[in-house]
Amino acid sequence: MSETRNEQLAVLESMVRIRRVEERLAELFTQGNIPGFIHVSIGQEAVAAGVCSGLGPGDSVLTTHRGHGHAVAKGIELRRFMAEIYGRQNGFCKGRGGSMHVADRNVGVVGANGIVGGGLPIALGTALASQYRGEKTVTVCFFGDGASNEGTFHEALNIAALWSLPVVFCCENNSWAQFTPQSSYMKVTSVAQRAAGYGMPGTCVDGSDVTQVRAAAREAVERARSGGGPTLLECKVLRWQGHYVGDAQKYRAPDDVKEARTHDPIRSYAEVLGAAKVLEPGDLEKIEQCVKAEIDDAVAFAAASPMADPADLLTDVYA
Amino acid sequence: MPTLNIIQAVNDALRQEMRRDPTVVILGEDVGKFGGVFRASQGLQEEFGKDRVIDTPLAESGVIGTAVGMALYGLRPVPEIQFADFIFPAMDQIVSEVAKFRYRSGGQYTCPMVIRTPYGGGIRGGHYHSQSPEAHFIHTAGLKVVVPSNPHDAKGLLTSAIRDPDPVLFFEPKRMYRAARGEVPDGEVVVPIGKARVTREGRHVTLIAWGAMWHEADQAAREAADLGIECEVLDLRTLQPLDIDAIVESVQKTGRAVVVHEAPRTCGFGAEISALIQERCFLHLEAPVARVTGFDTPFPYTLESEYLPRAPRILKAVREVMAF
């Protein structure tokens, strides 16, 4: 399938947006402007941007504690996104959710989740509801390699395959579960291998290569949308930073971090587009300027927003 | 008016609500073709099809998680957990997702569903077919908890629960499934959530119970009457939200209260009720609030008659509060 220049530039822009949003979040967090803690996906942007580029507004996304990228790529409004992470009243969740629980029903961001593997079975239900109504929407459930060892992974993949649900299980494998390397918590080297045990297709791609991610995601989304059932899509990525912002990563060999940073999905895609004359001189700068203006605006909005209202403490527990 | 048992009443409510509302979908282990291990959904798959009465794998977390996603997108799932003892594998989904979605999404998403589950001892079920885990869910903000004691309330409360905008844990007293029989109207029966019922009036002691234990409390009240002690019996019916006004009204009249439940004593719901009574009725109390409960042990197999608070143990507590 040939892509238009605009589609390719939009994917590049999406990755740049995620990168700059998270860099800003890390900076604001370090300065003490954001409460709690922050998990960034810097270096992993190709997965969010690549997968979400093939989704429509009616499609649903469930994400994780490291979920800013997925929400941003799915089109969440940056102002209220930022206000939520700031814990402010006009954040998407009235400042109750914060970084790990951002949700925006309008664009199908069902929610980030602080429980590892918590979103996997929920994806079954959003997909089933779509199937029940005869809609053609799909659900993408992002999760990590660590979550693939949770019981919910097993239950969800078995049920999704059994019922041919329109789901894409997208494992963003950065090879670290918090502070533990993958070789210490699973025997197989690829999460996608596990798909065979459920009778669903499993694919593993280089998650730093957005072209590969897009192609694999397009196939999986198309399969789901056309009634062909779920796919386990594993995207192998490299975590540039620690588990959380401020994690000194002393448990990781310095060369490992250095090596990770040589895999830059944004730089490599820009090079590909440059070589193909899709990206012309000045284009990337324009994207950067545009993204910076959006982020500046969102941060200003969040910072000027009222703090969460104590009167709201007791609301929304029940109808 | 037909006479039904609790299972038939549950089945009746499910059927009527599914006819009324096409978004109501049942799912669970053996609920479809088999009709449920206790037959609560018998005949429903034949009438409504496999898309609305869904047989699932043995995967409680998967079942409840599926229900969460369905509820977020406009369906009214009624998942069945075959025995309340099997609810623990789904605990994360219930506590972290079902209960909190409305709050944590700032009201963007809601999670209306009814988790039906048979609970309680007295059927020689042993450790894991006998427990009464209601307190865990009452303790979790965002959930409602309902426990009917009789067929009429089972139908009326289940109807209300399915129509409720919030998630409801619906505990069915399995020992009374066929033992409790009563008249239940054919058509729509609605019993509001959050309202207790005074099933027997009395001026000496208030007996507070729910589900299967209501029957024991009622029996104890009859026996107390022979001794000249007039018990007022309250069937709470809903534990969350609790009808505290009904409790206060009764205890202010009697000055004495005995709370009965099957679950272990420590941090059982009786502890909360006792605290609420002393907060609100302190100057009316003639005796400390008594609790007649299960013991702080795992649920026993052969000794379940000793474990369960049967009428003689309740009567003993009634006499003690009278003698205080």
C-alpha cells in the first residue's frame, strides 16, 4: 500500500510530539511541577505512533503506566492531558488519575493503568461490545514484556482467540520489567512466540523502525476489523531511560544504555524520509516548532488551571 | 400469584430484564448451554441466543475484565461467578477496575454491571464453596452490595441491580436457593436498593441480618417470643449503601442490637454496624451491641454446623443482651 507524503510526515510528527511531550514532562517533574512519579517511553515512540496511525477515532486503546505516547498518538487533547498530569481540576479525570490513569473517551483512550496487565481483559470487553453491536471498530491493548507474565495475559489471549475478538495485543517489549532484565523472568526470548499457544498469529518486529511497526500493525488491525480475530504483535524496543524519571539505572551496564540510545526511531525515520525526498530541508524544523508551540500552550494551560477541588473528593464514586 | 424459589426468581428477573433491555448480556462459566451450575440461567440461551448468554472459559479475571470493557461501552453485563469463593482470582478487576472506573476517569466512563454469585455455607461445600466474602466489597468504595433472603426480594433486587448505574455485587444465599419459597408476582417486581425491611416488629431487641442468616434470626426471634422477649427483625437486603436510618430507628426503640452474619467476626460487616450503632444510638443503648458470627478461621467442612450462627447461638446472644 502506498502512502502519501502527508501520512508519512504525520507519523514523524507524532513521534516528535511524543518525544517532546515526555522530555517536557520529565523536566517539569524534576522541577517539582508534577506530583507523584512519571514513567517515560523515550526511545519507544515508533510503537505508539506506528500503531495508532492506523486507527480511527472510534477505535479504542488501552495503555499502561508508560502510556503517554499511546494517548498522544491516539490524539488526546494536549491541554487537558497536561492538566491531568498536573493533577488539576480540568484535567481529563479532574486531576484524580494523573500520569498513570489518563483517559479520554472522546478519542477512545480508555485509560492508562497503574496495574501491570490490568488492561488486558478489559480489551476483551470493549472488543466484544463492538462485535455485539456489529460495529467495525477495533481495540488495541498495549502492554509490556513484564505484563506478559501476568495471569491476565493468558486469560485474555485465550478468550480473544476463542471468540475471534477484534483486538490487537501490542506488546511493547523494552526487555526490562522495572529493574529486572527479561532473561531473568522468562524462558522464551520473544513474547510473540506465545501466540501459538492460543491459536492466534504472533508477529515480532523491530519496534524502533516505524515502517515495520506500521506494516505489522496495519495487517493486525485489518485482520481484527474484518472479523479475522486477534493478533499478538510484539515490538522490540530499547528503553533509553530508567523505569521512572529519576531512576539512575545503576542496575544496567552503561554500555547497554549507550547502545539503546543509538536506536533512535525519530532520527532513523527522518533519514529514511530524507533519502526518499519526502522530508525536505526545513520540514523537521517546522514540525519541531509546531510541536513546541502545542506543548508550550498545554503546559501554560495546565499551570494556570485550578487545583483539584476538595469538593470533588467525594463525587463520582457512585452515580 | 406463583410460588417460586430463589433460583426461579433470579431466573425470572434475568429473563424479564433481558426482554426489556437488549444491552443486558449474561456471561460466565457454564451459564449458557448448561443453564448455570445452580440453574439460574436455565433456558435463557435458548431464548436469547449465544451472543447474550455467553459461556466463558474458566477465567474469572477474564470474565470480569470482559464485563468491564462491555460496560464501558454501553452494555449491561451480568457476569456470574459460580461460587463466591471463586471471586478472588477476579479481585483485581473488581477492586481496581470495576469499582474505580467512574472515579478515576472523572466520570467519563461508568461501569454498570451486576456480578451475581452464590455465597454462604450449609451445603457441605468445604473451604471453597461456602464462604461469605461480602465485607471485602463493602470495604471497596464504588461498589454496591446486595443480598436477598427470599424469592420476592431476589427478583425485585436483581431487577433494580441490573437497572442501576453503578456496579453491584449480588450475593445469593445458595443454601436457601430452593429452601426459601414464596409468592412472587409474574410481572415487573422492583425492590429498591438501599432499603432494609422490618420483617417482624418487637420492642426488646433488634436482630439485624441478611441473606441466609435472616432465616436463622427469624427462627431465633420466634423462639425468643416463647420466652417473652419481643425481637424486631431487620432484613438489611442491601449492605452498601446501608439503610442506617432503619437500623437507628429500630435500635432507638429497642435499645439493644444483635448483628448476625456468616462471615468471620473480625472486620466482618457486623463490626461496622456495631460502630455505627454506638455512634448514633449511644444514649439509647441498654446493652453493648452483640455480634453472632462465623469464627476467625477458614471455613470448615465437617464442623460447619458449629461454625455457622444458627438460631440457638443467636437466641443465647438475645438472652445475654436482655440480661446485661
